[in-house]
Amino acid sequence: MAEADRRDHWQGVYTSKAETDVSWYEDVPELSMALLRDAGLRPGMSVIDIGSGASHLVDALVAYGAAYVGILDLSAAALETAKSRLGSAAPVEAFVSDITSWTPDRQYDLWHDRAAFHFLTARTDQQAYVRVLAQTLKDGGKAVIGTFALNGPETCSGLPVMRHDAASLQAVLGAQFKLIATRQHEHTTPWNTVQHFQFSTFEKVPTGQPA
């Protein structure tokens, strides 16, 4: 799917549905916060949330004491929903962008992606994602990436997805990123169906250092 089509699709989702009316809604992002803490999250760190939508993860990160939180999504409407909950004083910056063409203006301690990467079914888009990840994450920084598991759904929000396990993610990310943790997760949607996810955590290996 072309970038403009992706943007139109997600803007349409977030302008036609309430934030609680999507399958990925979570009132409290307990798993994401736990995985980020396991990856080394501490107050004063910087975090970027990819495909953040209207997620409440940004609220939790601000409350935890993150010094700077970036939220990136194709939908301006989704980001505005999140920002309106937080107020202008929160240390949050919103980026309306496709991750495959985004250029970061700083580096972050932690990268979080709950179900954005699996929409990138073309190899060229996956490679672009990895290039942006490498530019955005500090050396030694951690990336928590969640996708539908191999036994998860084949589509989401009317779009095809590519299901993954830790090994397939490692193959895409390459030697610059070292797998340090992985776990399976069953997400219950607002209408009580179960979706099988996997979450894998990677460390960015400094250039010139063996993985």
C-alpha cells in the first residue's frame, strides 16, 4: 500500500471511530510498560512510540517520569486525541508521518511499536523501517516491537498483515540489532475476542561492535 493510501486509511479509522471502538484499545497499557521497564526504562529517559494512534501509553510514560516522549502516527486525528488528554505542558511531541519516510531530529533511549511493523508487508517498507530505527535509537538503546504472532490474525482493520516470531523479526532487523527477550501475549479486544501477539526486545549494537 502506498504511503498516501496508508495515511488516508488511518485518518479515516480515527475520524470515524471512538478510541475505544478499535480492536487494539487498552485502557491501561500494562504489558507495554512492563516490557519497557524490563528493557531499562527509567525516569528521565526519552521514548518514541511508533504507530501510537490514540494509545494511553504516552499518558503512562509521562506519569512515570519520562523526560521526553515522541508519538508518531499517520493519523493527525489520533495524535490530537492523545495530546488533548495530556495538555500542553506535557513533555510530548507528536509527529504525523509514515515511519518508512520519517527523519528523526534526535535519538531516543527506547523505541516502542505495538503492532505498526506488521502492516509493512513489502520488503522495501520493512527495510525503510529498519533504517529509521537505526537512525532514531541510541547505541545500546532498546526497541520493543510487537506484532501478530504466527498464529495471530492475517488481517487487521481491513488490511493484510505479516505475522512474525522473534526469528523472523531478527532476520529483518539484521546484525545491528540483538534479540534480548521475547514473549507471547493474548490480547482481548473490547468485544472479547482473543488475538495472539508476540513481543520481542532488541538492543542496538554500536557500530563496529560484534552482535
